[in-house]
Amino acid sequence: MTLQVFLSEKAQDDLDEFPRKIAAQIVADCSRLANNPVPDGKRIKKLQGYKERLYRLRAGDYRIVFRRSGTRIDIVRILSKPDFQRLY
């Protein structure tokens, strides 16, 4: 089952701030997410304490926050590890 991945405006702004090489790696990780968005405890974890179901994908030194609904995955934010720890 392949899911559709969509970037929020905030996630697109986050992505635009990264160097091109890092942005390409993050986009590749997001596209892999479409094939397997199931939390596995290593790269993908469910975030605790949020009303909506948010998940975190670890992509090197960056964290991709997303939510899944049906056949759609919405990328909410793309943050560096320190920013992720501060905000989430």
C-alpha cells in the first residue's frame, strides 16, 4: 500500500532553510515514508502527549514530524534535533 505524502507550508519553509544536499536526503526519507509509515521504535516513533496522533521520523540529525490519516501522510515540521527537542 502506497500512501500520498504532503508537505505543510511550515514544513516547506523548514525544508527551504536547509542546504540542498540535506534537503535532498530529507525528501528521500519522506518518500520512503509513503511505503512504510508504521512505527518501528527505531526510526519512527509515536509522539506522546498530543491530542492528534503525531509521529517522528529520524533522518540523520533531523526529525520529521508527521501525522497519518487514511492514505495520506501530512508532514507537519522538519526540524534539526535540538529544535525538535525544544519544541516537542
